[in-house]
Amino acid sequence: MEFRRVDIKEQFGNPLLVVLIVHFVIWLPAFLTLQMVQVARPVMHLGVHPNPTPLGYTVSLTLWFIPAAAVLIHLLLHKQEGFPWKSLGVTVALLLVLGLVLDVAFGNLFFTFPNQGATLGIFIPGWDWHAGHFVANIPLEEVFFYLFGDSVALLIYLWCDRFWLKLYSRNANPYLYAEQGRLLRIAWWPLGMGLAMVGAAWAYKAFVAGEEGFPGYFTFLVAVAFVPATLFFTKVRSRINWRAYVSTALTMFFISMLWECTIAFPYGWWAYKPAMMIGLDILAWARLPAEEPFLWLLVSFSSVMIFETIHAVLGSEERVGTTVLGELVRRRV
């Protein structure tokens, strides 16, 4: 039997629109349901139970490590010619660096880690903005969370793209600069959307929540993860297997919700400094800041966008600078 390559546009029209609809029909009833909660779920009082989850944070990393290892083993056993190992490695390394920047440079500004018994007790230095020097109080588990979390997002996407949803893969051909031009298309809409999101967060904090401070954590997420990824969106979106992306996003969201809402946040593995948050808390999830569900979705989006951008650059017949910036580089050379 011969299988015909299926074009997602033939069945569902604009694939990006389908992705947005999927998120909408899941988020809308979830939002309406969570709004019905009027009394916040309590967090564990560490004064009464000083160590309620021994090594909980450490062991919980298996939520990310085991799926990543399982997919990686499958990919290694089913060797595929032209598999983008280099693009995968570069993307994971870049995302790990961004995570470390968040913790080392801003971790003490945004977070606290009250339940040290949930960790191995090994800490890396983070900059203390009030003291003006580094303080070794960031759990080592944070490093492995960024490593495993980013890896599992990309590995699930690639597994779906190359195996589970291979019929819908849109990444078989290398990026052709001669036909498609430079990757980076400076557009005002990503910057405008980012500024609008930060402005709306600040307005909510100042005038609705009535709290002091600035939503620095949300601003960091928008500035470092959302806006840069969208700068390449125009050219990269045609290379994305959107069905694989939806599968990845839903899987990552499920694991994150199970991990953070059920165990990590209520048991104090980490907490958030209110002055740096929007002030929009989810009562049913022990007053979890609304920034976190946004982050759960952003991880999948930014990971896939960055990977497809790097994969296009490394697979292009032109040099990196020319592929990204086009004639601007050629003229200088």
C-alpha cells in the first residue's frame, strides 16, 4: 500500500490557527474553572514539618530525565540518516545557558528556595542584588532541571516529527538562502507585542492588584524567550511540524502542571518574590503566580523556534552570517 504525503493545510487550513484553537479550547474552560476558587489552597508550613519531602526535588527530576532518556534511546536505536544531532546539541546548550543566566543573575531577585531538605544540599552561586555579591544558595537541581526540561521538549518534538507524526514533517529539505532569503526579518510586531504584554502586566500590578514593585520575572520571560524567538517566526514557521509541536506543548504542560502545582510549589521546593510578580495568583494552585503557566507554554514555543532556526542555519548552503542577515553581511565582506 502506498501512502500519500498529507498536507495539513488540505485538512485544516492554516496549521498555526489550529494550534491557537487547540490552546484556546483547553485554556478557556481551565480559566473559568479556576476562577470559581475563592479560597487559596494552603502551602506546607515548614515550621511544623521542616522536611516533608526528603530529596523530593532531586528525585522529581526523573519526570524529565526518564522521558528524555526513553526518546533518546529510541532515536539511537532507529538511526536515521540526516538526523539533526548537531542542531539538537546546540539548541540544548543555548537553552541551558539562558536558564543558568536566569538563576545565576536573577535567581535571588525572583525566587527563594525555602525547602532545602528537598535537595541534595549542593548550591551554586547566584547574584544577590541587595548585598551586591554572589551567594551560594541556588540548588544544583536547577541546572539539571534546565538541562533535562529543555532536552525532553526538543526530543519529544523530534520524535513526533521524525517518527510518530512523520507524514506531517515539513523539514526534509535544507534551508535555501537563494530562494528564501535571510532568516532574520526585523518586524515591529514581536517587539510591539512584547511591550504590550509587559505594559499590561505592569498596569495590572499597579492598578488592579494594587501592589508595589515591577513584574520583573514576566518581563524577563518576554524579553529573553518570547521576543527573540518570534523574530525568526516569519521564515521558520513553514519548517515546523505543527502537529508535533502541539503534541510537545501538551505533554510539557501536563508534566509541568503535575510537577509544580501538585508537589513542588505547595511543598516549598521554590517560591516567588511577590514584588517581582504580576500579582495575578491562581488560588487553587496555592497562589501560584500566573507567570508559570505562561512559562510552561513558552518553553515549548521558544525551544522549537530556536531549534528550527539553528537547524536552518546549520543546514544552509551559505555561511551563518549570510543566512541570518543576508546582503548586509555580504556587502561588508
